[in-house]
Amino acid sequence: MLKRLLLMVFLGALIQPAWAADEPVEGAEDDYVNYIELKPFVSNFVSPGKLRFLKCEITIQVTSSAAHHAVNYHKPEVRHEILMLLSSKEEEQLKTVDAQHLLAQEALGKVQQVLLAEEGEAFVADLFFTSFVLQ
């Protein structure tokens, strides 16, 4: 009888944390930060003379699970808008660090416009170039 009682107490101690894990933690969504890596972009850009290319990788920062879902759901349209933006740039608008920073801000604006039109909320917190090569 004592063994059964000890076994029940032991099992009860193990099961309780599992129940606690199912309960939503207040403010947990406030701490949510995640990153979505997009497949690499390869685009030509406006350049006098020979044909030039840009290859870059972009990572998008989201701060909610709803934002993560929205970006993944609308990823084809997001990629399209970014690609059109990249191909519309001239060489002078791409080759300095300051120009690349401005381009990242423009791309962020494009992503937010897509999500605002499709979901009613901008969702995306930031956008980063994780690689940027002109050739």
C-alpha cells in the first residue's frame, strides 16, 4: 500500500509540469522573435555597358506567430515584389553600404505593403541582407 502511494505521488509530480506547459504564458507572444530566410535572389540591374547581376540573400524578422504564418503564406508575392525592386535599381543605387541600407528599407516597405494589402497588417519588423554580391 505504501509503495502504491509513493508511486502515485511520484507520477503526480511528473505529470504536473506537462499540464502547466499547456497553459498559455501571459506575455509569451510579446517575446516572440523569429527569422524567415528567403531563397537567394539573382537579378540583373540597370547598368551602362555590359550586363550586370546582383545576388543577395534576405532574412525577414517577424515578432509573432501570426506574422510568421502570413509571410510564409504570401511568400511568392513577397519574392516578386523584392525581385522587381532589385531589377529596377541602377548600379549607383547598389554599390555603397549606405545605398544597400536604403535598399533594405525599401524592400522592407514592399514586404509590409504586400502584407498590409493581403492581411490588413504590416506584420514584418525588419529585413536584413545576409549576403549581397554585385557582378
